[in-house]
Amino acid sequence: MTENPEKKEILPLPTAPIIRIMKKNLDKDKLIKKEVKEDMNKWLAGMCEKVTKKMNEKPYASVDISAFKEAIQTYNDVEEMEKEKQRILVSLEKIKQDCDSLMRDLDRKFKV
């Protein structure tokens, strides 16, 4: 009897360039598991499909750079929202420190 060899899944994108980009942005001592490589490949293909479908909503015969930029705007906005969130958190922390300082001043000046 012969064993069935594992079926090799065909991924939508070439894997090597994706892995090179991943390795470039990871610490040198980190290894990338096979599942991560495969899922990254599928996820990137899925993102490409979503962006392409959005560009396809335009009635024009060709896709130009403005259609592409409009299609990816949602995903770029997520990064901007995260930056804005961090800025707001820093501001709130400063306000909290100011409130704490004012409460200490009130306690000290109006101690009964």
C-alpha cells in the first residue's frame, strides 16, 4: 500500500516575494510558520479582490490611479484612525493628570 501524498494547495500569489517582505519587517531570529505564509498569501489576494471590485464600480472602460486611490482609501483611513486614537489617548492622559493636580491643590488649600 502507498500513502497518499499531501495535496499541495495552489496559492493565488507567488509566495517568495511575500515572504521576503515579511522577513524584511520581522526580527532576524523569528521564523514564519507555513500556515502564516499561506494565510498571508490568501489575505493579500482577498484584499486585491476587494480593491479591484471597488474599482470596478466605476463606469469607465479603464481603471486609473484615482480609482485605485479611492478604492484603497478605506484601508488607509484605518491607519489614520489609529494615529488619531493614540493622539486622543495622550491628550486624555494629560487632562487626567491636570485634574488630579487640581484636586490635590483643592485638598491642600481648602483642608478642613
